Amino acid sequence: MAGVVEFTKFPSESLRVGKGFKLADVDPYATTGYSGVKADGEALLEDLDDKLAELQEKLFAESKFGGTKRVLLILQGMDTAGKGGIVKHVLGTMDPQGVQFKSFKAPTPEEKAYDFLWRIEREVPAAGMLGVFDRSHYEDVLIHRVHRWADPKELERRYTAINEFEARQVAVGTKVIKVMLHISNEEQKERLLARLDNPAKHWKYNTGDLKQRAFWDDYMDAYQAAFDATNSEHAPWYVVPASKKWYARIAVQQLLLEGLEELELEWPKADFDVEAERRLVERS
């Protein structure tokens, strides 16, 4: 990749939540492990599109011949953190038939009639699929903790249920990649103002975002509590500094590449005589 600045070694371990992790210690403007500037990062993102698309196609192809592997990318973050941009710029070059996307909103009356994981279980990726959750089951511990809609005992029950749910997903062949896109309070303010300044972005603005912004510190505490309770070896959390959108995109792209490569995917072997078929095609 001549002319493209790469990660010397992608710092997935530096982004991974570990023992003693404190969200307050993460600089939202950092470009952990990357020495390039914005133009370099954008070039790297584009340069690796084909590699990511090929791995996703391998994942999909394997499932057509009995493969059970799949990927679940969970994107969490405060409003304006860039979840939509990740979906557009990182996943946009993939074959849509192999991508399973779900954006979770406030639960409907029907969904509220069931336990909080009911609607989540219905959207998990099938074999061969790269599933993406824009928000997820974590909303049911984050917002409920912030607004005290659930007491501590219920929150603990939900943390336990989440861990068990994710363990079940891993057991059936799912690579779970949990990402929190971490922006600063000041950056969110700038992004909200930018939406208001641009009529083409007014549809993205939600007055509820401002109400939730007033609980910023409470949300940071809720994220920390979620990390403490649900970070595991089989489904670890990654906190990606996201105040620089270009960095967040290449970081998530690298996490996906790393996760797909760990699956050791292979193209399905032909169940026919390739040379015999070649001769038939040439004579046709």
C-alpha cells in the first residue's frame, strides 16, 4: 500500500477494556497507535475496503456449505458519536446480502410486554452474516440506570442476562465485537450545532438529544458500570476515541478486520471437477 500510512501495529489491546479500566482516562481526541493525519486515515480506510469486503464474502460463502461462523458488531455511544458514519463508511462497500443491520429505538408496547432481551434475540445474525447493532441491549442498562427506571437489583439481573446472552452467541460461532464510540461533551455540542446550522441535517436533530445531554456525567458512570459488569474474555469491550470521525472509522474497520481474520475463513472447496467443467464451458 504505497503512499498509505498504516498502523505500525493496530492497538486493539490499547482500545480493549481491561482490568482497572477507567473511561475518564480515555482521551476522546486521541488517535491511539496511528501516526497519520486525517487525509492518511481516509486513504487507509479506502485502501482496506476490498480486504474487508473479501473477508465478509468468505464468511457468507462458508455458510452456504455448512459454516456456522458469524460476526456481531455492537455500536454504542452518545448521540452524534458517529454510529451512522461507521455503518456508511466502513460497511458500505460490503455485499448487502451478507450484512444484517438493526437500529434499535425505544421499545414498542409489544416489545415491552416481554423481557428486554426478547427483541434482541430476534435480530441476532444468522450463520454467514455480519450483523450490526446500532445501539443494542445495552440501552436497557444505560438509560435505565441514568433515569433510575430500574433498581440496582434489576440492573444486576440484566447484566447477568447480557453476559449469558453473549456467551450463547459465542457458543454458536459468533464473533462478538462491542464498541463504544467515545466523544467529548464539547464535541457533541459542536456536532449538534452543526446539525442545526445545516437544513439538510435538521432531520437528524432530535430535541430529546438535548435532554439526554443534561445527564452526560450520569451516562459516563453508566457506561463505566456496564464495562465493569459485562466485559468478558469471549465478548470484550473496545472504547474507540471518536471525537475525530476519521480515526474512529479506521479503528472500527481494523477491529472488524482483526475479528474476521481470527475466524480463519476459507473459500469453500468446489464439489465438482473444476477442469472437467472448464472443458465443458470452453466447448459450449
